[in-house]
Amino acid sequence: MNTGKVVAFLIKTDSNTPMDNSNPLSPKPSSVNEGNMTLTQKVEQARPVLKTMGYDPASLELQTDGGYGLDYTLRDGGKLGEAQLHLKFTFEEGELLSFQPVLTPPASYTQYIEKQTTLAYWLTFAGYGLFTLVLGVLAIVFASLKRKHTSFKRGIVLSLIYCAVSVISVVNMWPYFEASFGSQDYGMFMTLFLVGLQLILNVLMAVLLYFSLVGGDGLWRERGMNMWPRSKEKGYGKYVLHSAALGYLFAIILLGVQSIIYLVLENALGVFSSSDDSSSPYNMAIPALLPLLAWMAGIGEEGVYRLFGIGMLKKLLRNTFVASIITSIIWALGHTLYPIYPVYSRPVELLIIGLLFSLVFLRYGFIAVVFAHVMFDTILMSFSLMTVGGAGNIALGIFYIIMPGIIAYIIYLFTRNKGVDNAYPPYTPPQPGMPVYAPTGQPDLGQPPHSYYNPGAPAHHHGQGLPNDPSRFHQYQEPQAPAAPVQPPVQPNKNQDQQHRPDHSLEDPGQLSFTGEQQLKSPDQQPPDHSQNVNLTKQPDPSAAPPQSSIEPMKRDTEQPSTSTDSLPSHDDDTDKSR
């Protein structure tokens, strides 16, 4: 394919004569208007072409007996395995239209491929398409239900990137559609119809991806787990840079695992593959755009099946491993149309790969698994681009491979000044039993760090939270300063002048005031215990009658009123007694 020699050709004409749905270069002869050409006239026009292409007309056997076009085979040889070489000619209006050598597989192979392709269509549309649509509808529902835990601004940029790359990829496949259906009348109609349908589906997938990103982020944050950090959170730049490095590492590991899986399946199940003309760079308008598809796959598939899919099924099934298996199976069924046979081997392979992607996601977060998936596909597609040949394609392939690292470093440069020292991880979580101070300044024992696979309910306050796993990125906030310790009330001097006694009004709600000569028994009071709720109100002995001169300290405005108000003396009564 890189010799530069012509091996086949098609002469485009301005004729409006409708062509057959099939490609003129396909093995079947085209049913165009040949202009009442005789068989002898066709042979005479084909003879110089055969000599130019290096074939000896005397060594060929004509298989055509009337009908359209010409079909030659070689008398001796001309086989690759059981596939027979055919030399196809088509004509239009008395002139030669096309020539192509075609390897025709045996009938048994053709029937097997047709059955496998039919099964692949069922698995793709019934297994992948239907369940992906269900996930999309559930994403809209959960995005609305969990909106208080996330923001609808999240996912806009990634969804737009997905939509733009998908539109570019469809337009880039125009030569493939044109070669498959032709460029005249019905063929052009089919090309426009399929391109338009594909564009509509890609836009709908971008919308479903957006709600999956919003709903998935809300589901994980509701559980107190920050699987997709925001750019304004501390350590974000370092986290993105670290995720890109992990992406390169796991991409190489996954490529090795995939090779081992192929080797095992090839020997155990007789798995084999053939070329896929729909993904070949030769059938694209701009072959250099092929590796961009990796970003569409990495963002879209990880957002729908990992960030949202695992989070939603984990909430319903209470089992992370089962949730990962289900989403990996749905994702794997969407790849059965690739020319790898038997088609059931593809879900087996991608189930293992999908579980490894799920492990990366659960361990290192959404950005890390996106980089891993993008790098995994980029390496494969860049090598495919390099096989086209040329220094430009080789340089572009290398650039696409290092591009994720460049993007991560740019993000790091623009966010490195955010947070305290841009640490990763920013701090070590407190040990269970240590007080955690909420923004209100009140000591709270908090809860121990959540279990990773079965986290408990998150803290009820919005202050310093407890991370789930110190080895990965979490949402960290400024640590709150501990509240000042509550000082015990000072014993008033009995000889103090009554005019200097404190008023009922409290200038500082955190201080206690007393009326008259009543005192709180400070020798019996113990220092407050931060591990429990601190109650500074002295509890009376229920067995003893309360003294007439005892007065309870005034309640703070923020405390809840007591259920019984008869036992609490009012300020008016205290004032009357003091008089």
C-alpha cells in the first residue's frame, strides 16, 4: 500500500444515471447502464488495463457469461488460502468505469461472517444501546435529585469537547460513506441520511453525557467521596499532573493485559480478526484526525459507565464489585461490531479491561481513569496513523501520544498557586476520637474516616471534612481554628459592693452572668469533655428539693427552650426577689 503504484481505480463521471447501492469497486458487478456493450467490446477495453497492471491476459479465465462487467480469475494459482483472486471491471455508457482486484472468500466463511455480524448487531443495539439509553434517563433523574450536592455547571466543558470531536469524526468519515454507497442519486441520499443520523445521535449522547457527569458527581459527593475534584479545590493542579502520569502507566499495563487476553483466547477459542475499513485512516478525509477519537471515547465512556454507572448501581445494589461488572458488560457489548470473531470473545476481553478501568476509577478518581482510557486508545490509533507512512504522520502520532501530558502540565501551571503549598495529599486526616471543629467553633467529635468501599453517612456540617482515603485526592478546606476553651465562672466576692454586680444582659453570649449573691459550686465542676456534648448548665439533684436562692445561668439565644417552663424562674421574679 506504500509503493505508490496504482492497484485499482474508479473514473468519476457527471452522468445522472442511478447506480446500484453497492460500490462499483465491490465484488458484485455494478448495474449501471453499460450502453449496450457486447462482451467482445468489454474484453478489448479491459485488455490494455490488464497488461498495465502486470497481468497476462492469456493466463486469465473469464468468469463472466453475459450480465454486467467483467470478472477474471487466474488459471494457475491466484489463491490466498481458500480465497480466490478476482479481477473486476465495470463499464458505463460504453466506457471503462472501474477496475479492482478482489480476494473473494469461500462461501462457508461468508456465511459465518454474516451470522456473526447479525449477532453483533443484536448485542450492540439490544444490549449496549438499550441499557445505555436507560442509564441516560436515570442520569437525568439523579442529576435533578442530587443537585444540592453538585452543580449544573459541571460537565459543560467535557460535554462540548465530546460533541465537537464526535461531529468531526463523522464528517471525517465522508469518503467511507461515499465509497460504500456511491456519490450518485440514491448513494448520495444514503450517505447524507447516515451522516445526519449519526450527527443527531452524537449530539444526544453529548446531552446524556452531561447529565451523567452531573448526576455521577452528585451521587459520589452525597456519600462524602470526591471522585471528581473541582479546579478551585486545593491540590487540583498536582492531582491532574499525577493523574496523567498514572494514565500513561495504566495504559501500558492495559495494553499488555489485552495482548495476553488475545493470546489466550486465540489458543482457547480460535479467535481471529480481520481489517476494519470503517476505522482505517485510508478511508478518512483527514487521516491525521483519527487519534482525536480517543478523547471522545475516554470522556464519554468513563463519564457514563464509571462515574455515573458505578455510582448509581452502587447506591441501588450496595455492592461496588457487582456495579462494576454490570457497567463493564454494558460497555463491552458496545464493541461487538469490531471485526473480531467469534463476537462473544469481545465482551469477555473487554469485561476484564472494564474491571481494570473501574479499579483505576475507584482508586484514583475520574480524571485518572479518563487519562488512562485516552492514552490506551491514543497509542493504538497513533500507531495506526504511523502505518500510513510519511514523516508527517509519524510526527503527528508521536505528538498525539504526548499530548495528554502536555494538557495536564498546562492545567497544573494555571492551578498550581491554588491551595496551601499545593500539597498532594494536602494533609493527614485526624485519628478517630480527636475533636473536629466545625465553622461554628463548637467542638465536635465527628466520625472516623469512612470505609472506602462501604462509607458511612458524611458529616452533617459543612466545615472540615474527613477524607475517605489519604492516598488519593479529596476536597480539602481550610482547617478551622479550635474554639477558645470555656473558662469556669469566677466566684464573686461576698464583700463586693452590691452595686457592682453584673446585669442580666450578656454582652458576650459565650460568658455566663449571675444575679444576686447566688454562686455556682465551682469546686464540684469538672472541665468540659470535648468527646461529648458540653453542657454547662448544672443539673439539679432530683432527690433533693431545690434551694430557694438557686438561680440557673441564663440560656443562650441559640439553645432550644426547655419542654417545661414552670421550673425556670423568670427574670421578673428574680428582680422582685432581689429588691
